[in-house]
Amino acid sequence: MAILITGGAGYIGSHTCIELLEAGYEVVIVDNLCNSSHISLNRVAEITNKTFTFYKMDLMDRAGLESIFARHPIEAVIHFAGLKAVGESVQLPLSYYHTNMTSTLILCEVMKKFEVHKLVFSSSATVYGLPEAVPIAENAALGATNPYGRTKLMLEQILQDLAASDERWGVSILRYFNPIGAHKSGRIGENPNGIPNNLLPYISQVAVGKLTQVNVFGDDYPTPDGTGIRDYIHVVDLAKGHLKALEKIKAGSGVDIYNLGTGRGYSVLEMIAAFEIASGQSIPYAVAERRPGDIAVCFADTEKANRELNWSATRGIEEMCRDSWRWQCSNPSGYEEDSFVLHELAAGNYHKTAQ
Ligand code: NAD
Ligand code: WQD
């Protein structure tokens, strides 16, 4: 039986593919590469020395998706694919609503048609909006502040309605906090297009000399050093959480919602200091205006995931920064072709690509 990974070429998806392949799962990936590169998948093959199947396909291609379900014995889906940039979602709301909502609806319809009822869904701590208190538990009040967040909130609701309609559905909604870091090999990592929006990719591009200084968005928050506090989680810990969620839904039904974070927050200035230590580089910064929509403090209550999934994050901030730095230094321009893997690909040893 196979696991279908949508968005598997992306940042979190590629790390999760490694964990799945190393755990012995058969993996089928669908990604239109709108925010990723096929090279990440070459490197997944290289790291794991395992084979998998990749389809370069838009999830909105219903007929294409149906042909994948017809061809592979898919038992569950991990659904990462979607657009994720908060600022862009404010500029392009129709694009965000269309892509995130329609693709998920088509995916669920095709799953229903092929009687595949197990789904792990990528949600986000963004669904907590302006949290009333920290740490944030799964039953905290919800409320999104931008179109991206609203797509996640609406999709969570749709998945709950779907599961309520047929008890064969088993859905795990995972609310990620702030994923950072990279695989320890330094071969895959986060590869943002253009100037990064998120703090860690920005810091690492300053450290490597691509950007001149970090703009610290506000130092007048009600936090010990005045800068925003977030719950940064190593992407490999996050990926491992998906395997635990998958095991749980395979055995049960209904909807479970879990926070995936560390339960600990770090400020912007603490992250800059940690990255300076990890990289040995000095990281200039300047305090700038607050970024509209930002909140002061956000970190997870992880007790439910610890207890019900038997999962907890084990990698600390030093390892997160060290692994991000290894990825950044060895791939200063992001993903570039590798002659070794292309040769292996030509020999058909790693993965097949179907258009
Ligand atoms: P990513 O952009 O690296 O990966 C998403 C992948 O989906 C990309 O490879 C992209 O090409 C693909 N994709 C997008 N639309 C598609 C479509 N219509 N058809 C097929 N493929 C499509 O993002 P990521 O950081 O790996 O995030 C994965 C998921 O986790 C997303 O749903 C995101 O909203 C969610 N999430 C991410 C974060 C974060 O900070 N990275 C935090 C919380 C939640
Ligand atoms: C972290 C902290 C900023 C950049 C976002 C999305 C969220 C989720 C994760 C998808 C904040 C500060 C940032 C910079 C800075 N994604 N900062 N200078 O905003 O917590 O979460 O990514 O679901 O939905 O909103 O992450 O990394 O952008 O910011 O000072 O150049 O760093 O103000 O305090 P955020 P972030």
C-alpha cells in the first residue's frame, strides 16, 4: 500500500518523504512545482537510496489525480500542497482561496471516489489568530487575520464536516508552529523564492552575505526583550510527527487536531544570537516598524500530541540553527542541478516522472 504526498517536493513535504521512505513506506508524490524544485526530490532519492514515484501535476487536475488513484494502491494521503505566504495572500486573495480550497475539495472528492478515507492535513498555528493566552492548546479560540489563515480555518471545518458524514474517514489536522532547520545532510532545506518573508531564512541569508541586515519587526512588544516570541520547531521533528499521525489515523476514525511545536518560545533577538553562535558569523540587525498583523507571543501547548501521538520534538534551537546554516552554506543559491543524480535518474534508478 502507498501513501500519497501532495506538495512532496516542498520544504516540509520533502523532509516528510525522507522519514516515510526510511520507515519503509511506498511513496507517491504529486506536486506542480509552483513553489519548489524537482531537485529536492533527486536529493530525497540520494539521501534515502529508495525509489518513489513523482507526478508533476496540479492537484486541480481531477482526471490526472484520478489516474494516480487508479494506478497506485493508495491507503492514505498527507496533504501539504497549497500556497502559504501570508502577505501574498492579502495581495492575491482569489488565488489563495482558489488554490487552497479547490485543490483540497478535488483531492477529497477523488479520495471518496476511490474509497481512500485517511488524510493528514497541514494546518497552521495561524488559525489561533490573536491568542488570548499561551501556551496555546488545541481547544483555544480560533480566528484568522488574513486570507491564507482563513483558507486553513475553512479547510479544517470542511474536513470535520466530511468526517462527520461518514465514519470511515480518519483525519488528522496538524497545526504547525514555526518550522525551521533542514535535514542534517545539508542536501535539502527551505528554498524561498526571492527575499524571504520568514525570520530564519532571512537571518541565514544575512549570515551567508546575500542580504545585509535583519530588520527586527518591532522591539516594543510586551516580551522580555521587546521582540516577538515564536515556537520554532525543527522540520525533521515536524516530519516525524506526520508518521505518528498517520499511524493513528490508520487505526481509527474521526478527526484529531494536534499542535506540532516544541512548547518553548524564542524571541527574534534570541534567534539572531543563536544563529550567530551556530554559524560563527556576525549578523547585523536594525529595529524596524512592527509588521502589520504580527502578534507578540505564540507557543504551543504540546501535551495532546505528546500523549496521544507519543510524539515530541527533540531537537533544540542550536541544532535547528546549525542545520539551517549547513543547508544555507552548501546551497547558497538554493537547489541547483546535480550531475550525479541526473545520471542516476537517466538510468531510471531513483524515481519516475510522469507528466
Ligand atoms: P512549500 O511551498 O515548500 O510546499 C508546498 C508544495 O505544494 C510546493 O512544493 C508547491 O509546489 C506545491 N503546490 C502548491 N500548490 C499546488 C497545487 N495546486 N498542486 C500541486 N502542488 C502544489 O510549503 P511548506 O512550507 O512545505 O508547507 C507545506 C504545508 O504546510 C502548506 O500547506 C503550508 O500552508 C503548511 N504550513 C507551513 C508552515 C511553514 O511555516 N512552512 C507553517 C504552517 C503550515
Ligand atoms: C517570526 C518572528 C516577526 C521576519 C508565519 C506565518 C504562519 C506560519 C509560519 C504558515 C515574528 C519576526 C520576521 C523578519 C522579523 N506559516 N520577523 N524580521 O509570522 O510567526 O509565522 O510563518 O502557516 O502562518 O504567519 O513567522 O518567521 O515570519 O516571523 O523581525 O524579517 O520574526 O515579526 O515576530 P510568523 P515569521
